[in-house]
Amino acid sequence: MYQDPRLQYVTCAVAGNTDTGRQGATHRMAYWEWNDTGDLNHPHVIVCAHGLTRQGRDFDVLARQLSLQARVICPDVVGRGYSDWLEDPAGYQVPLYVADMLAMLQQVHCAAPIGKLDWVGTSMGGLIGIGLAGEPSIRPLMPAPIRRLVLNDVGPTIEASALARIGSYVGQHMLYGSEQEAVAAMGQLSKGFGPHSDDEWLALSRPMLRPEAGGSVRLHYDPAIAQPMQATTPEMAAAGEQLLWRLYDQIDAVTLVLRGADSDLLSAKTAQSMAERGPKARVVEFAGVGHAPTLVSFDQSAAVLAFLCGA
């Protein structure tokens, strides 16, 4: 019988500048910890980081399986799930998320030393992983280097059409009359996730909702997470892409790239480039899936399990 995850919190600092908030400000980030190893101090830690509008319970199916062999940490990135919302929405960007993950890893390490660290990142969570694994100045701050890195349908080049699609709904339609209405609406927006049974989709959707008066529900995240995306110019996007490729080329973790064969965010060309440069990732594609594989189906979770926990 699997144990339920424990909800925990870490206090994260916010740098004192106009981009991220006032000097001395802090926020709390929530994370879910799974451990069915029988060893509370198990040295193998796997972090599973979610996409832009999602939250840590996205990984329940995968985390249950991984937790038989490791401590599994699934954060609610700030502004999502049970984490605080930022006072300054300009902070909703990867550099702050990377700093938050460092604080979380240090807290996890203090509770029980991390001997082996792996990272699974879907979309935005993969970009955070690239930042942690690819920036040399960050490595001395890590309790352990990232040994194996899974980038789920994301890479340094993000297709503009996908950004436009995502930008068209992030922060919009936050309130729904019922759970059923919300689940149906999210299903329409998330067709790229691929086929799921009704029970699977309900399990993925319920953690995305918070109850309101009169039986209505709202989405779990701060709608202001959309503001940095809306403020991004083509010049900023091009500079960000160059930076991500520089970081990717400096990764020394063994890397697996998962791609939905119909993805509009990670092109086949970009995935091929990721296989040829930097850590020279192994690329696995899933037919009938776009952006992004949920790692719920057997073939998807099995690919991750074999990569992280195989010989």
C-alpha cells in the first residue's frame, strides 16, 4: 500500500531589486514528499517539477512508483498550488524559481543528506532543471550535483506558436460554476496531454481546483504568473533562447528528453539538436501526444523509471 505524500514548506528569500521585490521579503514554497522506501533518510532524491500553470500533484502516478526506490519531492512552484503568491509578479520567472529550488534542496538535505540527486521537469520545470544543472556558479550551492536529468517536452528553443497558444489562456477563465465544468474546460485546453481515461483526467484535474462559495471552483494559481510572459519582447525571447542553449551545453548530467510526437512547443529539430550537443541527450517520442506527456501512461512512466532507477 502506497503512503500519501507529506505536504511541507520552505521559506525562500526574495532579492531586493525592482524585478523581484523589496529587500528582506520572503515567501513560502510548498512541496510534496513521497517515500515508500522504508528508509526516512534514503540518500536518493528525485525532484519532479511541473509546468507553467500546473502543480506538484501532477506527478502522483509517477511519484508513487519512484517512491519505492527514492525520496521524491514534488514542489508547487511559487504562485501555484499551496505556495504563496508573489507581491511583485515580475518575479514569476525561472531565475527566482531556481533560487527557490536551491532553498528547498538545502532544507531536504538538512533533514537527511542527499547522496544522489535526479531531476524530472515538465515544460517550465524542465527549464528550471536546465538552470540548476547548467549554471556552473550554482553547482557549489547544490547539496549534490544533478546526476540524471529528464526534460519532458521542453528545450532551449521554444516555438513561438506554442507560447502564443499558452499565452491565450494563462490567467483567463479562473472561475467555474462547478468541478465538472472546470474539468471539462481544462480537458479542452489540454488536448495535447494525449488520451486519458475519465478517472485519470479527474485525478489530474482535482488538485488544480480550489472551492469557492456556492459550489463554484477557481483555478489554483495566481493569474499574475502570465504577466512576465506578456511583457516578453522578441528581442528578450531571442536572448533567453541563447542563454538556455549556453546553459544546456554546460550540462554534464546524463540527460533524457521526452517529446510528444505532436508537440507544438518542442520541435523535432530542437530535440535532434539536443541529442547532438551539450549532454547529447537520449530522445524518446510518444505517439499521439502533444505538449506535454503527463507521465501517467505505462509507456511514459516506464521510460522515466528505467532511466532513473535502472542499472
